[in-house]
Amino acid sequence: MAKPEVGLNPTSAPVHGPGAAAATEQRIFVASQWQLMWWRFRKHKVAVASAFVVIGFYLAVLGADFLAYADPNASEAQRSLMPPQRVYWFDGGRFGPYVHAFKGARDPQTFKRVYRADPSEKIPIRFFAEGFEYRFLGLIPMTRHLIGVDGGRDAAKTIFLLGTDVQGRDLWSRLMYGTRISLIIGLVGVTMSLALGVVLGGFSGFYGGSADTLIQRVIEILRSIPTIPLWMGLAAALPRDWSVLQIYFAITIIISLLGWTELARVVRGRFLALREEDFVVSARLVGCSQMRTIFVHMVPSFMSHIIAATTLALPAMIVSETSLSFLGLGLRPPAISWGVLLQQAQNVQTVAISPWLMLPAVPVIIAVMAFNFLGDGLRDAADPYGR
Amino acid sequence: MVGRSVVTGPGTPPPRETLLSVRDLKTYFPQDEGTVKAVDGVSFDLYPGGTLGIVGESGCGKSVTARSILGIVDRPGRITGGEIRFRRRAAAGAADPVVDLAKLAPNGLEMRAIRGAEIALVFQEPMSSFSPVHTVGSQIVEAIMLHQQISRRQAREKTIEILRRVGVSSPEQRVDQLSNQLSGGLRQRAMIAMALSCHPTLLIADEPTTALDVTTQTQILELLRQLQREDGMAIMLITHDLGVIAEMASDVAVMYLGRVVEQATVDQIFHAPRHPYTRALLRSIPRMRSRSRERLTPIAGAVPHPYDRPSGCPFHPRCPDFMPGRCDKEEPTLRPVGDKHAVSCFLYP
Amino acid sequence: MLAYIGRRALLAIFTVWAISVLSFAIIQLPPGDYVTSYVAQMASMGSVVTDEEAQNLRIQYGLGQPIYVQYLKWMRLIAQGNFGTSMEWRRPVTEVIGDRLWLTVVVSVAALFLTWVLALPIGIYSAVRQYSVGDYVATFVGFIGLAVPNFLLALVLLYLGFVLFNAHIGGLFSVEFQDAPWSAARVWDLLKHLPIPALILGLAGTAQQIRIMRANLLDELRKPYVVTARSKGLPELTVILKYPVRVALNPFASTIGYTLPYIVSGSIIVSIVLGLPTVGPLLLKALIAQDMFLAGTIVLLLGVMTVIGTLVSDILLVWIDPRIRLEDT
């Protein structure tokens, strides 16, 4: 420690003490709002990990075709309800994953198909193998997949990483496509919820008065009704003859109607809080129009809160679609989503024999957890000047 | 009877009449980043009816000392060493009237019988020191009934009486009010009433007036003095305000970074301070008679970070009389330098 | 306080009205005329509906008239206790629903009760012993509750129960009591079967409430009045329970109102997975079979029941402690 001078002038910049604090403060002072948010977010290790998981999911959405190796709709009764194949990673000491071929036979007593691995026939797993044709991003025709087998174009010879369902369709490939659809519906649904929520919540919060009271009452009414029966009813009422796409769209609308109340509350709360802030009042006094005040001055202040609330609302959307489809009221085959995949697992007897049918539950749980953690992290970081 | 406390150093057995004698008290807070030695060897004596002022900057350990005496140190802090010898009331019926509070289980029967009944606490936050959802009266009644065997109705009457005694107007109505219906000054009076409700022998007042405006401050201090005269209880007054010390205390202990650096009577502290810290404190008080535009004299440097305690004497980095080689290597201890005056500094070997 | 109750009651009435409109919409949604399909269905089963009967039905339900007239007629029928006939079961809707509605109430209330009984002590413990092992365990279980959708949890538990214990954990009654008349023994049987469905239903809510209680209590524990209570010599348990918990309970209590609809909602799907004899499986079947009167009535009754339950709980709360400050949004 430096020897202090007698009496008057405080020494400059000790390692601890007032000097050091001032330097850090200076750095915080000049950082932008987004930088601050990023720094705070970074401290939440779990939230950062979740962010990676979420990015991973959406990469899977883009590359679902690439990640799948079998046509998700190719059914083959001979391969019904095959259990997942065991992957052997080393072939004679070298890295070379392979599986054994399966021979299926019908058990003469139970009439159920029974599968036995045939150790004599090894089917090596190839990376970036050729498989069925698809269009990457809907534009580029490709036949390469992440994994596959030789002669992969022939749909009969393939591997079954996660087994097959009752119609003999490969579960892994279906899972990839299901991930894509479920996550897209979640995203679109939450966007619609957000739009509804922002408009109504903003109106409510910014203008106040009778519009506010009315919207508030509507929200309260909606919150006190058990929603699932209502939406089941709406979903069931969709005409059977609608195309897959139309149903897709309708289901998205239905689930977005579930979540907007929460977002509206957040938006309204923020507007109410901000309305009294000095910078908003001064914007009006300076002569900004209402539109300008809202969009240029107020919205950036609560943007981070909205992002956090939206991220937290996504899991509800995903679970809603999954549950509706699980019951058979949401998306219907040939559409594939996590809920449609889980429909096969409705029955405990079925599941007891073929437990791999429950595997689509795993990405649901991971996605819900990841979005929740991410949203929590964002919400904590969204208040850069808070504790 | 206003007794004078005779200040002694550590190692000396307390004279027979002390009410409270603290010897080498240590209270540490183990944290992930290191151990904070909030109280690191504090000793003082308190006599029945006397007023001991404990003065020091924020963070010097005054409040933790008070909490240690009462056994309500926040987790993870614990008393790790030293003695707190307290003389209990004869009527308490304990075999040995002197008990070491540091050895008692904080949540045990004996400590809780002492807490509130024989040692009471009044502290800084009048705004939030009462529960917002219970009436003021019910909280005082609870204190009374906890320690005295009387009926609820009698307790309520006593509550009204004591509220009246501390100067709360219309006590019969106030008893049923919530604390947010009272002003800051009234709340502090109610706190004092609650503390006094069981006639403690020692009242610990931890910054009782810091959050009040100056007029109310004076009234509260006057109230404390009056109650002390009437009941003969001892007061341990903790504050950073030297003016309050001058008005109230008969003896003073100056603390810095968890240690007592000087103890003396109030006259000695103000007119003949020995320790460099005490002197710096007194120098830094703005003077009424100073010429205008005269600079204030702050103490050089800043209070060290709790994890970064200086070696040797804790004050040496800021001390104008720093002696290199000694002050940064060895720790000074409290030694008598005169009648009722002790200092912990190598200037006075 | 009376004003508050009055406001809540008024809102409840409006909500019930909104539910009736929505339920009616569900009934009306499928294309086609109800009576035509009814007649066709009857015909396919071999019984004949005469033209006169069909016409009477038409008048009764107001078909062919503007929609609001139909709605009013339906309301009038309901007021008389006539909820319509189930097409699939060919019996009055009330008969088909039977006990199921009450069982739904029982399961939902049990879940709500369990939520509170679990969430409060665990939340309190978590806050008081922050960073202890118990705290981490509670947080972890809480995450499971939040992350795993309740019907998936039901599915997994069913599977585990079946495979590991060869037990069927679904259902609310043992086989011998399933269709038996009500008796003390049947009630006891029901109580024995309740915990698992109630737990599954309530887990998400419990996790949520644990977090809220923990956060609230952590805030309150730092406050000076806790120090005051301790300094009086109160035992530590009393200090915690009587003061900061009491204050932390306030915002907590006002969240009950929205837990009931959430639980009732969840019970629909969970009871389908677990095969509980509640309204859930019946509703699903009705919707798939487009048995609209049954479906619409179930939705209506569920909604009304929920609103009444919420209203009762609001009144109870205010009656227990008028000082509860509720958000006036």
C-alpha cells in the first residue's frame, strides 16, 4: 500500500477503493443498452447454454431434410414397430459405425412381428450419404443426407436409429420433420400472439381510460375460463376436408389465441410504467406525434422485456400444439409434428411393448426447458440498471 | 444511579459491578470469496445505568457487535471467539447471575429469555421495523406476553401505558393502528416502547436517530435520557454521529474495522484524543466558527475492502503517524494510557 | 370489502355469459343442421324419427331462425334443466355426464389443495435455507414440473408404473368400485387413488408457486421487522412464520384466482391419458364424434364451475383477511 500523504489529498487509484470503482463505472456508463444486456446475459451460464440449444433446434428446422435419412412417409408393414437398432461404433478397431441387419418374422403364437439382429450382415453407416431426394430450403434439389447407407436410394435398405412406428416408418426421420413443423408453428403462433398482445396491450396501456378497462376485463374473463376445452372444441370443429396447410394455419391461429393475454399484460404494464417517465413527457412537449413518441421513444425501452416475454411464451405454444395433436384434434396425418408422433403413444399397452414411441417426448421437454431458461436469462438481463 | 463505567483492557477480570463485559469478541462471516472479519477482537465494559457510546464509520463492525451480543447475527456469520459476560437480573432465578452470551445457543431458551426481557434493541429503520400487517399494539403485547406471565388484557393495558410514557399521543387509538399510520418519530417512540416493555437492564440503540429529522432527533434523545434516569437502565448507543455521542454518552469506544482503537470518557475523547483515527475523526467535523471557504479535512484514503484487510494495524494505510516496519507488521492491542483511558496504537507502547 | 365482492360477482356473471356464447359457438360450428344429422343418425340405427317429431325438435331448438334466437332458446332450455340429447349415446346429456363433472371438480380441487400444501412449506424452506441441499433439490424438482408438460409426465409415470411395478396407476377407482353406488368405502377408495393424478396435475402449478414464494420470502427476510421480531426473543420458527411469511403470502394469495382454470384445463388432457372417469375423455370422444350438444354442454358446465370456484376462493380469501391487497388491474 502506498504511504498516504499527510492530511489533505487522497492518493490516486489504489487497486481497491474509489479509483478502481470509478474506472469500471466509466465503462458501464458508455455502453449501449444492448451491450449492457449482453454482459448481464452472459453471466447466466445456463441461459447461454440454452441459447445454443435453441439455435441448434432451429438449425435442425432448416436442415430437417438433411438430417433425416429415410422418407418420413415411406411405410412398410414388414418393418412395423421395430425397436431402435444398436449402433456399433468400431469395426475391427477402426472407427466405422455400422448396424446389423434385421430379420423380421411373425411370432406364431402372438402374431406379432418379432425382430432379430442378423450378425452376419453388417450394414455400415455412411456420412453424407446419398438418400431420397429433397429440396434444401425448398429451392435446391439435393440427395445428400447427414447419414445413410450404401444404396440408400433404395428405400428398402436403410437403418432405423430410433426404431419404427406401427406403420413401419422410420422414427428418426419423422422426428426431424416433426421438429421442423412443431418449432415453426410455435414461432408463427407466438408471433401472432405478440401482434395481438402488442396492439391490444399497447392500446390499453397507452391510452388508458375506458378502452383500457374494457380490454382489461376481456383479458380477465379469458383468464378465468379453462382454455383447453374451448380450443379443443374449436379445433374439432375444423372441417375434415380442409387441406393439411389450411389446418396448419388454423391450428396456429387457435394456439396464438391462447397466449396473447399474457403478452398483452406485459406490454400494457410497460406502457403504463413508461408513460410517466420524464423522457416520454418531454418527447410530447417537444412536439413529437403520438406515433413517433411510441415507436421512436417508448418501444426501444421495453423491447428487451418484450423479447423476454415472447421467449417465455413460446413453450406454451409448442405444448399447446403438441397436446392438441396428441389428442388427435390438432394436426392430422400426413402432417408430422411432435404431437402427431406422440399420438402413437397414447395407449399404455402399446407403449409398454414399444417404449421408443415415447421418444418424441424428449425434444419437447428439452425445447420447453431451453426456452424457459433462455427466457429467464433474457428477462433478468433486460433490466440493465436493475439489481 | 448513573454509574460510570471504568474502562479496562483485555485480560483484566471485570470488576464486580459490570453489567456487560465484552472480551476479545470475534464474529466472522465465511463467504465464498473469503472470510469477512466483521468484529475482530472487541473489548469493553458497561456499567448499570451508564451510557456507552460506540462510534465509528459505516462498516466498522458496530452493528455486528450489537447483534452478536443479542445473538441475532445474520447467517452465515457466527461468533468465533471471545466472551460476552452479562449479569442477569436476580429475579431471573438463574444459579449464576453472570452468563457468557457468546456460549449460548442463539435460538435456545436462555438466550431468548434474555433477549427482549433483559437486553432490548432499538435500531435504525423506523419505517420498516414494524410488521406492516400487524397492529403496533399487537406487536408490543406479544413482547410483553412472551416474557411476563400476565393476561392479554393486562398486557394491553401495559402497552397503552408505555406508549403514553414514551410520548405517543392518544395511545388507546394508536394501539390498534398499523405502523404505516404513524409518522417516523412516532414509530421510533413505539419501537422504544416495545423495547422497554419488559424493563430491560440494557438497551442497545443502534443508530436510533439517523433516519429522523433533526427536531425529532433531539426529542428522541431526550426521551432516552429521561427513561434512563427513571429506570436506571444502561444504554449502549451506537452511532457515527459525534454530536449524538457528545450529548448522550458518558463513555466512548471508537471502533475501526472490527476493533476498538480507543476507549475513554466522553470528555477525554473530545478534549484529549490519543489515537490517530479518533483525532482524524474529530478534525473532520465541520466547525461552526471556521472561516467561510475553509476546506473540510477528510480522512485520507478510504475504508479498505472487507476481503482486503491491511496487515498489522488496520488503520496504518491512512494513518498520518504511520511508522513503517512496525505498524504494518504487528497488531497493536488496547493498553491503558491514563485513568479510564485506553488506546490501541504503537505511539503509546 | 362488499364492494370488492360485488365487483367480482359482476365480473363472474359476465364471464359466465361469455362462456355460454363460446360454448354455443362450438355447438353451432360443425356444418349442417343438427336435426338433419340427428335424423340421419337415428335412421342409420334403425329407429325412425317422424317428420312431426323432427319439426318439433326444430322449433324447440329454433333452427332456421337467426342465431341469437337460437341462442336464447338454448338458454331457455338450459334454464329448464334440458341440456339436450347426446347423439352418440342417445340419452339426455345430463345422464351421460353423470358423476363425471363432480369427479372433475374433486380432482381439480385436490390438485389445487396439493399445490398449496406442497408449495408453501417447500418455498418457505427454500428461502430460509437458501443454497442448501434441500433448496437445490426443490429447485430441480420444480424445473421438472415446469419443463415437462403434465400429460407427458402422466404418460411416463404410467409407463414406469406398468413396467416396473406391474401396476396400473390410472383411474380413480379400483375395479370393484367403478360402477358401484356411492358409499363411505367408495369415497375412501377415491381418496386413495387421488394423490397421483392430483400430483401430476398440480406439479407445474406447484413449481411456479414455489418460485414465487421463495422469491417473495427472500425479499421479506431481509427486512428490518424480521430483526425486530427476533430481538424480542421469539423462537426462530415463530419469527419466520408469523412475520415475513405472512407478508410474503399477500401477493401469493392473489394468484389463486387464475390457478383453478389452469388446473381444470390441464385435467382434461391428463385424465384422458390416465383414463380417469372425469369429463375429459368424454369431451374428447364427443368432439371427435361431433356430438355437439354433449361437447358444448361440457364446455359450458366446466367453464361455469371454474368461475364459481374462482369466485368462492376470492371471497374466502377476502373474508379470511380483509387486508389482502389485491391487484386492481
